[in-house]
Amino acid sequence: MLSASVKVVVSSVSGFCMGVKHAINLANEACGQCAGQVYVAGELVHNKKVMESIESIGIKLLGDDDLGKISPKDSLLIRAHGCPRNECVRFRKIFNTIIDGTCPHVVMVSKMVERGTVEGKYVIIIGDKSHPEVKTLVSFAKGGNVCVINSEEELGHLEGRMDQVLVIAQSTIDESVFLNFADKISKIYPHAEIKNTICGSSRRRQRAILDLKKEGAQTVIVVGGKHSNNTCTLVQIAQKIGLPTFHVETAADLPIEKLKVFQVIGVASGTSTDEKTTKQIIAVLRKLEN
């Protein structure tokens, strides 16, 4: 039976982050200016709906079978997560034109990794080693002076003595997870330099989840790609603070019957979720109000 009064509370942060806007703007410009086919090396952003929109304007995901038929007029757009250096070297031998859609924040952290390792520091990245952003960051380390950790077990495998240590984060991980690892690493290496490189947009969205609970949300709808790291992080944070959480990509995914038992429903979205999709979901939820 429908609750007597349903209220929808919305996260204070929504829409595309700066890095996603940057990549999408470049995609639109490339389609209007490039004479040949515009390819993207991997998903431009981790959002199915956004990728469908990108492909609808003529951009094509680069496949192995495409590499042998690239023409001088074709262009390659680097995804928002960046591109590992060895791949970029390979692509520059194939494409005359490469458009860099790397998120400016990822560019900044990549330079931090490079500069740190050139100065003799060992870089520890807290994050998922299989994530494209982390692969990009690792590729900028000089001399292999880098490792990625994401578990207590990996933490225990750190080398015994390192004179200079720099600790950074994948830009979309749970801030509390990073701070926990940073604290433990500081006890192993008291001299470690800790840099919280979680991007501002991700941090604000994570904190906004906590605010939703303060506003009385009894459940949270998190809108975004199923394989979007920053979106999945929001889901995990909501679950961690005890809120029943539903991860949806579109309004069609909403579990309406399950939501009818709640009087206050919170809504949050990932950094690659377009505002239109979030508003459509909010509109559906508000029809539950009476």
C-alpha cells in the first residue's frame, strides 16, 4: 500500500562534472570539424546513455579491426579517463590527429605521478588497478616506482623501506577508504607525503549522500552507469550508512513497488549522468507523492 506521504529529497550536486563536460564538448566539436571518421579509444565516459548519444552523432568506438583501415582524415578522441603512455605512442603512429579528452584533473595527477617518480619518490595509488584512469596514472611513473593497492592484503605486501613515498588516490574512490589507507601507510612510512587526489566533484557527491540521510531519506536512488566507478562508490557509501539503495540507469529501472514502502526517498547521481535523466527519474518518483 502506498505510504501516506512520500517526499523526494535530491542531492545538492548533480549533472556532468567538469571532466565529462570537457570530453563531451570535444566530441561534439570533433564531429563538426573533422573530415574523416572520429574514433574514441574505449568508452568516452562510463555511462551507457551518454555513449549512445555520442555514437548517434557519428563517433565510433575504436576496435582492433579498425586499426588497419585508418585514413589520414580520421581522428582519435582520447577518453576522459586518459590513455596509458604506451597506447598513446602507438596511436600517434596510426592517427594524424589526436584530440585529448582526458579530464584536466587526471592530467594534473598524471603529472604529479611523473614528477614524483622523477624526484625519486615511490608512488602508492589507492584505487582499482583495472580501471582505465589508474592505468593511465601508472603509465606516468618513471622507473616502475609505483604500485596500486585496494585491499588490506595488498597493503601488507608493501616494501619494507622506502626513503620517499607519495600516496595518491584514484579520483572517484570513497574518500573514507582513501583516508583509512593513508593513515595506515603513514604508520608504515611516517615520512609519506599524502595527497588526497579524489576530484572535487566526487567528494561533493559523496558528502551529499550523507546529507540525504540527515534530511531524512529512508532509501536512496543512485542514478548512473552500472560500471561507473564514481556512481558505484555512491551506492556503496549509501549502503554503508544503512540506507536501502537502488542503482538505476534510467527511469525504466526504478523498482516502483519496492519504493512504495518509503516516505522519504533520496536521489543522487554520478558524474557522468546527464541532468535530463536525473530529472526524469525525479519526476516519476514525485508522482508517488500524495
